[in-house]
Amino acid sequence: MAGNPFFAPSSLPYELPPFAEIREEHYLPAFERGMAEQLAEVDAIAGNSEPPTFDNTIAALERSGRILDRTATAFFTVAASNTSDGIMEIEKEISPQLTRHMDAIRLNRALWARIKQVSSADPEESWLLEKYRDDFIRAGADLSEPEQDRLRELNEELSKLSTEFAQSLLKASTESALVVEDPKELDGFDQAKIESLLKDGKYVLPLLNFTDQPGLAQLTDREVRRRLYELSVGRAPGNFRLAARMAALRAERAALLGFPNHAAYVVADQTAKTVEAVEEMLGQLVGPAVRNARKEAEELTAQAGFEVEPWDWSYYSEKVRQARYDFDAGAMRPYFELNRVYRDGIFFAAEKLYGVTFTERPDLGGYHPDVTVFEVFNEDGSRLGLFVLDPYARATKRGGAWMNNLVDQSFLFGLRPVVINNLNVTKPASGPTLLTYDEVNTAFHEFGHALHGLFSQVRFPRVSGTSVPRDFVEYPSQVNEMWTTWPEVLANYAKHHETGEPMPAELVEKLQAAEKFNQGFKTVEYLAATLLDWAWHRLAPGETVDDPEAFEAAALEAAQIAVPQVRPRYRTNYFAHIFSGGYSAGYYSYIWSEVLDAESVEWFKENGGLTRANGDHFRRELLSRGGSLDPLTAFRNFRGREPSIQPLLARRGLD
């Protein structure tokens, strides 16, 4: 394995992982060597005879594990975006090993003793030092030997279960696809969409990651809608058992670490700090959201002429939307061509705000032919980093949309950032890729995460880019959504893919008039998932759940969020965010971040909108800081005051 590409830094620009050179057989040897090398480095730090200093302890830890970091970054990127049977087998094998490896570092008593003696007057060093101390305490560094042994067992089992949950869901989302033989059953889809679903003589509509499948708004055949909906909510039934086991193990682990439940353990490390703060915020939203949803249900029932079921909601809400606002969301698709959305919309807005420009690099590739790489430059021509785009859905890719770093920016290593955005847009059989409005908004959202990574200007990789609390990380990305319909931006990219004609002004006006429509449904759907997450992670130590589906129903009733026609955005069996994606007891973070987002959108509007001065202020005070200071301090430095929930309530029509 002398030629293993992970054993030395990549020779590609910005140290982009050399995906063309990486083969499956490279991963395990690189993981093994990377873990062994880092443990040797940690032992050297812990056994250093010199007095502990920031440089010989904390900075030394930041420098450790470079082979492991390169390997894990490339591997988990491929595992999420272009997996295979071989990759999934490696993932099953390596995930518990990585958990044991991290425990070996954070439960190293000699290392912990040194960390406790370090001090620094430098603000960024002091902040990083506190992050390390929190990491070690929360990982069990102060526990007794028997307690640490049990903690290791819990961590390893949770790692295995998380991988099993994710792989089961990926498999089920393909196996549970809606399959029809007669294209007439797909009435409501346009011809290009129908053609894109043709596989081996049948039409296959794969499931996306959430309950309310997009096809439910378009399919005219009620029975087909019902089938699609029931496939969606019933997929991966074995995951109920996995979820219940994981929730019980997390509760036991929280108790070991001195917390009453897993939610309290998670939130203590977030900007919210306490479960009471989260519940107070959610409590302000549940009542207005449920009232709005019930009113909307009455309107839909009147439109349909019968009591609507969950599989009817999206279809008839579109009917009501069209009747009330004369707005057809499908009429926008011809104006949203994928390449133009990015080049003339997303990139255009970034250039106006921040002065950055994007140049495609066809000489640089990814792990799949659909991946495109762009080099990013500052206004003065200096190099900023790379932006990697993987827009299309495929059977080997997990659902949803996400951003991650392929290379963390840090002055410590002299590295510029490489960030990737993954979407799940259906690739057409031929012709242009036309997006829905929601897909365009998602693209702007994920690019907000990308900007957070690209603009990072920090010394240490531990606090680079989006390395911030979960309930803060969605905030900059949500702010970037505001440019989706900003007049100057929209006019530049929303052009008919055949004629080049701009989107009619009246269509834009109808969109904006209709934006608060169906907010009861959207807010209840989201809050139901949030409160379901919360219920699973408020379990007391020793409390077990024998019937997860009954527990789910009871939890929604207890939270007063149970609306019969509106199911949670994610049910337990496919709630990947919390059972395999790092958001356990953290799904509330989207709405928590939206409070900050709504405040920031108001600030941009009050100060002239799409201007370099505004962009530079947001970049300087917030985006560039990564996790190198308290996130709410960064928000106050940007906004000039404490956040208020009122702008959010007004935005959602819940005031």
C-alpha cells in the first residue's frame, strides 16, 4: 500500500481529495494507520516532560491525526453521496473503531491532566481551550474507571446502531419506491418527469427523505397518492426498534455524565443552554401553528368536498393556493434551470454581497461524473477556496441536502477551505434540469452553509467554518435564502430555459403573496418532528419503550401538536437527523436559528439589502469567525442587539 493516496497530503490544488486515485481497498489501511499514528501523537503529548502549554498540548492536539482526517473526510463523503456494498461494509467495520479511537483520546487521564493545567491570555486560544475542556468533560474524562468502561460500551453500541439505521433507511427508500406500470397513474406530472422515472419498463418514483413527498402535490389519482404516502410513512419499520434502543442508551449515557436525560446533555453545549429555554420557545409556536393548521384543514375540506386525509393535503392546498392567489408553483419551473440558478443567481448574489467570483475547474473532479468543481476568488483576485457541487439524486446517495467541508480552513496548516454542497434533484432523461421553487430555495440555503465554510478565517481546524453549535449552524444558511426572491437576483437568473424571457412580474407577485399560505401545515409538520425528537430524548435513565409507534402517537398528543391531517416531517423510522445524523435532541435548532435569521433579514432590509457594505459586515462579524468565539456574541456584534422572536412570528403569519 505504498501508493495509498491518504498517506501524504493531496497534491491537487487546495489539497482537494484525489478521488480519481482512491480505491475501496485504500480506506481500511489508511484508517488503521491514521488511528495508530494519532494515538502515538497523543501519547507523546500526554507523556511530554515539559510543563503543559497551549502550544505543546492544545495546538499539538490540533496538529495530530492528519492521515485519519484525510481518510475519514473522503470516506464519509463518498459513503453519503455515492456509496456501494463495499463502502457500506467498511462503514459497518470502521464506525465502532472510530468511536473506540475517540474514547481512547478523550478518556486518556494523563492527557486530561495536562489540558486542565493549560492557560492562555489570547482570546482565540482561550476559547479553543474551553472547547477542549468541555469536549473532554462531556466525553467522560472525569468518570471513574468502571464508569468509563461502561461509557465505551455505550458509545460503541450507539455507533453500530446509528450506521445500521442509516443503511437500513437508504435501502428502504429505494425498495419502498412507488412502482407503477401505467403512466396514466402518474397524471399530474409533466412528460419529462414521467420519462425520467422509466426504469426497465416500469415507472419508479423513489422516496425522498421526508413524510410529505413532492409528488403528493401533483398526482391527480387519489389512490396513487395514498399508496405513495403510506410507502413514505411505513418505510424501514425495523428502524423503530433501533431508535428505541438508541434513545434508551443515550439516556443511560446522559445519566453517567451527570445529566437527567439526553436532551439536557445536548442542550448544555448549545446556544440554548437549557431544556427550559428550548421549551419556552417551542411553547410560543405550538398554539398559533395548530390553530392555523386546523383553519387550513377546514379550507381544504371545503375545496375537496370531503374530509381530507394526510395524502390529500398537498394536492388540495395547491388547489386552494391557485384559487386564492391564482398561483401555480409548477408555472415557475421553466424559469429555474439548474446551471442558471447557480451561475446567475447564487453566484451572482454572492458577488454582489461579498465581491467573490467563481471559475469552473473542469480539470478537478469528484467521486462521480455529476460533480462540478469551482475555484472561488476574492474581489482582489486572491484565491479563497474551492466550491464543489453534487446536485443530483441517485440510488447510492442518502436523501436530503447538506454541506460539508472536504478541507477545513486553518492558519495553523496554511489551508484554504474546500466545501461541498449535495442536493437531491431528479436528473432528467434528457434536456435541461428544471427545478421547483423549493429546490431553488434549498440550493440558496445550502450555499449559505458553503459561504460559512469558505469565509472562515481562524487559526485552528477545531473551530473552522461551520464548527459551531447545532442550534446556530443553520442560521447563516437560512439568511442566504432571502436572496432567492430578491428582485435584483431573481431578475438575473429566473429566465425561461427556451426563450430567455424573464419570469413575468405577476408570477413573482403571486409567489410573494402566497408565501404565508399553508404556514400552519409547514410549522406543525416541523414542530411535530421537533417535539418527537424531544420526547425520545427526554426519556429518563432506565426508561424503555416497547411500542415505539404508540410512544410516537402519545408524545404528539402530550405536546398538543397532534393534528390528524398533518404528520411529523419525519417519523421515528426515517428520522435520520436524530438517529444517524448528529441532530439528536437538536432538531429544534432550525427554528431556533430562524429566530436569528428573521432578525438578520430585517437588518439587511433596513440597511439597503444587497450591498457590499452589508455583505462585508456580515462576513466580517459573523461568517469569518467560525466557532472561534461565542456564537451569540458574534450575532450581537452583527445585529447590534439581542434577538427577538417577533420577526419570526410575523414571517410565518403566526403573530
